[in-house]
Amino acid sequence: MDYLKKTISEKGFFTKMVFFLLGVFIISLNYNLFVRPNSFVLGGASGLSIIFNAAFGFDPVVTLYILNIVFLILCGVFLGRKETIRAIAGSILYPVFISLTIPLANVLLPYLKFNNYLIVVLICGCLYGIGTGLIFRCGYNTGGGDILVKMITKFIQIPEGKSMLICNVIIQLFNVIIFGVNKVIYSTIIIIIEATLVNRILIGISDSKMFFIYSKKYKEIQKFIIEELNTGVTIFNTEGAFFKKKREMLMVVVPTRDYYRVKDTVLKLDEDAFFVVSDCYEVDGGIKRKNLPFI
């Protein structure tokens, strides 16, 4: 299994790095062009940096460095090595890219004057969604709030979706106190646009994907799903209509963000595997349903 995980992670590594860096660059430039100048509080460490700047005068970039380092330490202590490795690149590169893109943002800002404030909100939301989607598709994150969400999920035993909602609500409460209702509305619109684009970039519009998998190596695939994705899988005894051959079929529902991980692993284990993937809009029941963030 360790060899398999290493092989999957190495597949298309250069391409993933290019898209990951592009994603970090986009959200960093967006931060300097639209988020910071307009005091948009979008959640996570970047949102807290805007709040601390307005409330205490702290430099937002320095605050972002400090918050990301603190969250990385907490991640290492409470979430373990695997999650820390996934978060470390984005946690460090995001504030670094923000610092590097300040000169470019200063050149572009004079040309980005809009009469309609909603245009600023839409552009900000689109850039935020595209950049975040590219980062997630490569299997990384920017640390900060993502780490906090995972910690809440682990210790309170609630789905990631609800943990994220709790964090966003708390941050937006501070937002309304410091910046007022209008900024909360604008920030919420941006977050909705971002979430929509991220789901589109990660394949599909649903929160989860349902796999039906035919493979001679179904036991290895079953082991991967249970041990690595920490979710359940159902085995159907089926019979082919043409040759009347009996065989096993796996059915599993996974979060959309794990789509490529499952697909690549199935094909690596069995290049002749046959599988069908469909959007899954509602899931209820099951002993491991707490691992599915859309419930």
C-alpha cells in the first residue's frame, strides 16, 4: 500500500506542481488586488489577518505568516505527519507569494477601477475559486483555516462541512462587528462563488461521487477504500448478461475532492478495471457517514 501511494503521488508530479503554484499565485494576487484593499473577510487565516489589521493595526502579511506557522504546529501535534505534509507547502508559499505579488498588484491596481462594486466582488470570487480549485485538485491546501476545520472535525466528531460552517460563521461574526453588514454580504457572495467554482474544477457539481467498480483485483481496491479513504464500501454479487459470468462489483460514495485519487488508484491497481462514476446528491445512513462532509 505504501508503494501504491508513492506511485500515485509521483504520477504527473511536475504538472501538479505547475497547477499548484499557479493556484497559489492566483489567490495571492487576488489577495493584494481585491481582498486586502476592500477588506473582504473570506474565512481562514487570510480572513483573520484582515480582521486583526482593522482591529489592532497588525500587518496582514506578517499576521498570515504567524497564523500559518501556529496552525502548522497544531497540525503536527494533533493531526499527524500525513496532514502536516499536505499542508506545509501551501502554508508557507501562500504568504510568500502574497509578499512577492505586492509589486505586481501595485502596478495593476490603477487600471482596476470599477463603477459597480459588484463587479469587484464577482472578479474576486472567480479568482478565489479558480485558484483554490487548482490547489485542491492537486491534493494540497493553503493550511490555516483548513487545518482548523480538520481539527474540529477530529475532536468534535462532526463532518468537515459542518466544521467549515462553524468556522465561517464565527469569522463572519467578527466581520460584522468590525466592518458591518454590507461587507459580510459581499464576503458571503465571494465565498459562494468560490465554493461553486471549486466544485466545478474538481469535476462535477455534486458534493460527492458514486463509483461502481468491476475489477479482478477488487479486494485490493476494497482495502484501499477502507484504509486510506476511511469510508465504507459495498460488494454486490453480479452476473454478466452476455457470458453469464458471476463476478463482484464494488460500490462506494466518496467526496468530490477524492475523485481523482480513487480513479488513479483503481487504474493503477488494475488497468483493465471497468468503472462507472455518477454524481451523488444525497447520502444518508451508514456507519461511517460522519466522514462524508456533505451530510
